[in-house]
Amino acid sequence: MNTFQGSRLPSRFYTRKEVAELLLLSSGTLANWASRRTGPPYFRLEDGHVIYSEDQLLQWLDTQRQDARVA
């Protein structure tokens, strides 16, 4: 898991439920990805809550893009 570095806070944090809704996935899928160390980077807070940085989520999404191939 990536650590937050830098002096500015990301523009927004999302909960696992919010990210699941944005990606049209279940929260369980994100939890499974996290346990396999795949999927978008996240922060686990001391109380166990998981949050996602908007900036890191957008960066991760960009790495998932597949360009259309001409047949």
C-alpha cells in the first residue's frame, strides 16, 4: 500500500462504498482486491476504516485504461 507523502492533502477522500459505486463494483470486490494487494491504493485508518484518495484513485484508473484495438 502506498503511503501519503507531501504537504498537501488530496482534494477528496472516498469511502470503500463510494468507490465501489463509482466503479460499478461491490464493496466486497474492493476488499478482495485489497487482500490480494491489487486494485486502487487506499489508507486504513487506526479505527479500521478504509479510505481512498481521489488523486490516487484517478491515477490508478488511468493505469487501467485499455485502448481499443483495430481488428
